[in-house]
Amino acid sequence: MKIIILGAGQVGSSVAYNLASEANDVTVVDHDPVILQDLQDKLDIRTVTGQASHPEVLTQAGADDADMILAVTSSDETNMVACQVAYTLFHTPTKMARIRSVEYLNYPRLLSQEAIPVDVMISPEQLVTESIQRLIEHPGSLQVLDFADGRVQLVAVRAYHGGPLVDHELRELREHMPGIDARIAAIFRGGKLIIPGGDTIIKQDDDVFFLAARKHIRSVMSELRKLDKPIKRVVLAGGGNIGSRLSASIENRYQVKIIERSHDRARHLSETLDKTIVLVGDAADEELLLEENIENTDVFCALTNDEEANILSAMLAKRLGARKVMSLINRPSYVDLIQRSDDIDIAISPQQATIGSMLAHVRKGDVVVVHSLRHGAAEALEAVAHGNRQTSQVVGRSVEEIKLPPGCSIGAIVRGEEVLIAHHDTVIESDDHVILFLPDKKWIAKTEKLFQVGVTFF
């Protein structure tokens, strides 16, 4: 696929790394030649220096025959104009734009073929907000991902000593929970993948990824660790786009406080939020945190634009007694460092959340959801099966008949409103939403091919 990425910032660079590794023809456009040269030294891509929305620059980037344009510059306006130019001059089939401003997001009619032709709108702030909200809803989880409009969730948890299933074989899961079906998709032990089987024994400190219907998530979690107490008190460091959105979405269910440096921003937040307490101050101020009873805080989220400040304030909150701390971190190298330490419970990467949303539109076959896992090394995806036994490699076949790549597994099937956890004899029907776990990105092309319909189907 020929793809043009407009903008070589954190998101654009991360997307370039992901797409270039999958044998796509990638061109990156940015006004900074130094950043582009650095990317070109590391990746097999083309680069063009210039203003992303200018027709001449897009022509130079190969927009005449591009399959897709990803406009992810730091300017909403540049992204929208670039999509308009791509539509009007080059008839580019798929145009995706990163839109951050709520003022545009509140008027979806603006982004349509009749107005500004953006096929797919991506809001990193909204994706991150939803991700944090799911983590708060499931205390003790490391990652919570939605499939089939939230009917199925993939949850990562760390197995703790004392969990009923810890030091036991996986086949005992069904004995422990009669009437509740779940699938362990993968286990990571010391950073290394273990493909789970019935005789696999879960050990303390394993990171366990499991799939289950949304209503069964807490029951499965209770098998792997002692359930955390329900969340009551949440403190957010930073009242920017993410902090304000998150507060608005959870303030009716939890006691929420925002710590914001800017007096003007704090005043605006206090006027627009209903129940949230807004404090003016520095979230890394030990005295302020102690005054606000940080030791009784269930969740502390550091969400400012300064990732160093986020790390420091989250570490301080943890040391002062906050039960669970999360930090928004942009640099992948920082994320890796944080995940290996016990100072911060969860590192939230906007890039990983955004990339998954984009990849769903790059994948071949009818792939509707993609989630990037383990910093891009693995993926979970939701694909729709089409055709019949003659035209499809999956429809009309049981799970054990499907020739999946090594380590890949089918975890669940959503058929209408029904959620089926996949077993060896489960037969896939046309229009089923099939949720798969891929432990290695090298198997993506082969997995996509399974869900492509033969020409006789048409």
C-alpha cells in the first residue's frame, strides 16, 4: 500500500515505524529536514521537506497514486486542508486526519465529503481519555481494550501471589468459574511470550492477557489476583484537553480533583465542570499533595504536556501513598523504562492508542479494530468473516481447521449480540466478528489473507 504521512512528530514517526516494517511504500512529509533525515537513516522510507498541505509538496510526495494520506501534523487546520487538497486534486481514496480541537470535534458535519472530506478523524486526546477511563473502571488492570463496541474486552493483569489460579494449570479456570467462559490469549513472563496451553501454569508476576465478555471481566481478574477495592477518589495532574475530558466523563461516578498550574485554565475548568474540585498549583509539590490527602487517593493520573513533570509527580504521589499512579508518556524509550520499575503502575502512551486506530484502516480484509500491544511488537485485531466455505478460508470451518500462523490464536467470536469464547470445535459463520491475538507482527499479512474473500464470492 502506498501511504503518505504528513507530519513527523511523535505520532507521525511512530506510525512510520509501524507501517514501514510491514512492507508498505511510505513517504513522510515535514518542514523539518533534520527530523526527516533521522527517520530516513533508520527506516526504508521516502521523505519530502515542505508544507504538508501545499499541492506541490503533495505532488512531490507521490499523491497522484497514493492509496492513503495520514495527516498528523500538530495543526488541525493543516491536516484538514491537506485532506481537502488530496480529495480535490488527487482523488486520494482514504484520507485520515488528526483533529485535536474540541471546537471541530463538536461539529462532525464539518468533516464530510460535502464539506471537508476527511474519511477518518482521529482524536488522540479522546482515545487516551477512553483508555484511562477503562483502566479506572477495572482496578488492577494494566491494559483494557474494547472489541465489538465494548461487548468483548481484552484485559492485561499482573498475576499476584494468592490469586486462586496462580501456580495452577490453565485448564482449571473452567472448574473455578463454572458458567463463565474466558480465553487466556497470551502470557508474558520476564518480557518473554509464553503461548498458553491447557497445561500452562501461571506464575506470580506473569502479565496475563485474557479475553472475556465485558460482564465477566472482574470474575476472571479475581482468579489471577486479589481484586482491588473499588475506585472512589481520583486526582488528575493537568487540566488540559485530556484532563478536562477525563474529568467530565467520570466526575459523576468518582470524587475528582484536578491540579492545574495556570490560574486562567483553572478558572475555566471550575466554570465548565460540575462536580470536580479544581486546585491551582504544582502537582509535584509535596506539601500540596499532603494537604489534599494523597495517601487516601485511589488513582493519581499525571496528564500534563511535560512528560518529565508527569513522571516526577507520579513517582512522588506513589511514594506519598497513592494506591495507583499513571503517567502520560510520549517517548517509547521512557515507556520501556517506566514499565520495568515499580515507581509508576501504568505508563500511558498516546502513540500506541493512536496507532491502533490508524492501523484498522491500513489492514487488508475487513478489519474493524486493531490494538497495538507490547509497544507495537504484538497486535490484537477484530476481523469480519465473509463468504462461504468455498470462497473463504475461515467461514464454515472450526477453529482447529483454520491454519493460523504460529502462536496466533482466535480468542472470541461475536455473532450479532452473542459473545462466544472460541474453542477448538467452534465453527465460524459469515458476518462473525472474529477477535485474534498475534504475538508477532510478522504474521499480520498471513492473518489478513485468511479473511480476504476469493473472487468467486463476487
